[in-house]
Amino acid sequence: RRRSKQTHTTQGSKEQQQHSARSSRAHNSGLRGGSMLATRKTLGLVSTVLCNLSGDLRWWRCLSTSTRASAPISLGNVSPPLRVPSHIPRPDHQNAPSSTIFWHESQVPRLTGRELERMSKTCQLTKTILNKAVRMVKPGVTTDEIDRAVHEAMISNDAYPSTLGYHGFPKSCCTSVNEVACHGIPDDRPLENGDIVNIDVSLFRDGYHGDCAVTVPVGVIGERAAELIRVARLARDEAIRQCAPGQEFSVIGNTVQYVLSV
């Protein structure tokens, strides 16, 4: 395959060879890519990713062991899924088996004109709702309360929560606190001073999905947690700068992995 000319490493360099070896070890150990392994090397915060794939509601929680001083968070109670009015259109994954919800590369449509406008409006609404959720973050607030506010904001705009019902996911957004790596399920555990929480908002409207996420502090956080947020945002922003017409999708992941490993 054609290799992108926009890279951050020099082919054949010692640094690249070491980086490739780390990625290979991460792949062989069951991790996707080397990003989490690189985070461990850079920040000393995360050691190993563990995914609970049991049949209950917590199968979606991808947890990681941590070297931080405080004890691991306790999982709260998960309330029933919230209702979506019947007049709001559902995304395809609500009625299709999992094997049919992924597109082949040749099936990715090229959007123009009105299609681009509709997609842009959907994404702008997603960002607006994410910002609403972020403003709720403070000690004492539960992620279940955040999820309810996100849900109500979506349905009031005739949007469907993309995560709700996806492979059995029971909530309208994802909230990942502290060592929960991603796709955490909102529950009734109150946020505590010093926590960090990632809020992931996805919605479906006018035939398009919008998806955005951000990690924010709860009250006053420690230096290591602040550094984790800073480096993650640095990697994200650098990856965004690599996006351009004709660019390979792999450049995004490669850029993130590189930033986290240097």
C-alpha cells in the first residue's frame, strides 16, 4: 500500500525500530496498537488493559490497572435505559446484526452539498451537548445525572443517542472515570474531588452520526492526572493536524502512537 509522506519518523532510524518493537509487543499481548503501552512508558499511570467481556451490563467496561496512589473506583448501580420517543429515527445498528453494521472501504460515500451541511449540523449539535455535559462536572454529581441530561438534550433535538442499545450498551453516553479506559457506563457513583472523567457523546440525526469526547478534571486534580490530560490532548491535536484530503486513515493512529511514545 502507498505510504503517507507525512510522517514524524525517519525510516530505518533506531528510534523507529524501538517504537515498532514496542508496538509489536503490545499487539502480541492482546492490546490494540501500542498507545496504552506507550502511555505507561511516558507517564507511569497505566500498566495493563483488562476488558471484562462477561454477559452482564458491565461487559462494556474496559478497565486498567493503575499505579496512582488512590484506591480503584467502586462501580455504582446502573439505572434502566432511558426511553426515546418513537418518532425519532433510529440508526441502522438498532435493527441489523453486528456483522452488517461495518462498511467496506469502497462503500464509504463521498458527501457533497446538502449532505455535508446535514452532517455538519449533526456534529455541531453533538459538540453543543458535550459542552453541556462538561459544565455539569463537579464533585457530588453522578455520571447517571450527566447521562440523563445528555439524553434529554438529544431527544429534545429529535436526535437518537447512538450508544443506546449498541451491542447492548444501556446508556445514552459514555463516562469513563479515572482508571476506566473507555466506554464506561454511567452509574450512581458521585464524582469526587481529584477524579478525571472522560465524557463521550454520540448522536444520530438526519441520517448522520456525530461523535466527540473530552476528558476533564473534577475539582482540583493531581499533577500526574493533569499531565495525562495534557499529553492526550497534545496527541489528539497533532493527529487532527494530519487530516487532509487523500490522507490515509492510519496516519491518525500512527500520529497518536508516536506522540505518546516520544
